[in-house]
Amino acid sequence: MKVIISLLLLLPAFGAGLKIGNDLTSNPVEGTIRLTCSDRNGRDFRFVDCRANFLSPSEFSKFVLGEGERVDADEVTLYYKDHKGRTKSKSSRFDSEKGESKNRFNLWIHTLFQRPLLNYYGENEVEYKLEKDGREVATGKFVVNVEKQETKYCPQASYWSSNLDDCRFPSNYCSRYFRDYNYCQ
């Protein structure tokens, strides 16, 4: 009997966190493309160094309560620290029946208009607040671990475009390049 109780204590407690899990992997990839662009007005080419860092298993996830947890709430807010140490928040409507946010949160993608929930390799502490009709009904925190893998390198590739602007703004070709080479696998 003591053995069974001891084994039960060793099992992890599954609490609130990300639907995709709280242990994620960052996968940096790099490579070079030669992009040739031409149209009626001329021809141009350039070499482009492409770099990206993909998060596995996904760069987006819903927030979920732990198995068996029930909270009557209609909104969830996640609080996190940005790369400068400032506290930020992201919110979503909450489905009490399913125990999860209705929307997926951006975990990793950083653009002019998007900021990621996670900012660091290693441990990222996230606090959450559940509300019903604007009143707090539950709070908690969870840790998301991001393990950085070694950078993978794709072979050099060539692309052609019938638009000269593509040689000036080649970022779409980097995305295509990584897809074409299966993210340097």
C-alpha cells in the first residue's frame, strides 16, 4: 500500500497551462537564397540570409484548466513579462464547459503588430486570472519551459520572381524557402 501511495506522489500534477503542453522546443533555422527578379523594367538579383526560430509543437495555443478543474468564467487574462521585464497581458473569452480559452494565444511570433506571450529560453512564468461578468473568480500561475535546439542549416537555394519588388522585400521567400526545405530537417 505504501508503494502505491509513493508512486502516486511521484506522478506529475497536471494543472492549468497551455493546451499543447508546457514543455516546448525552439528550433532556429538558417540558410541563404539567391533571388532573381525581373519584369518589363529590368532585372535584379540578390542573396538573402534567411533566419527564423520556430516553436514546437506550435507557435499558438489555447489556455486550459487542469484536468478535472471546473471554473464558471467567461474570460481569461494571461499576465507575462516582456523582454524588458514589463508586465503585459493578453485576454480571451473562456469556455467554461470545455475549460479552455476560446482563442489561441500567440506564444512566439514577434512582428510589428504582434507580441509573443513567451520571451525567454528556459522558464517563462505566466499568471492567469479567470473572470465571470468582470469579477475575478480564480487566479493561478504556471511555467512554460522553452528548450533551445541547435541551429539547423538549410542548403542554398535559388528562386525566381516576375516582380522586381520581391528583390527589395524578400521576406516571403524566406518563409517559402524554409517550407520547401522542411525547416532544414
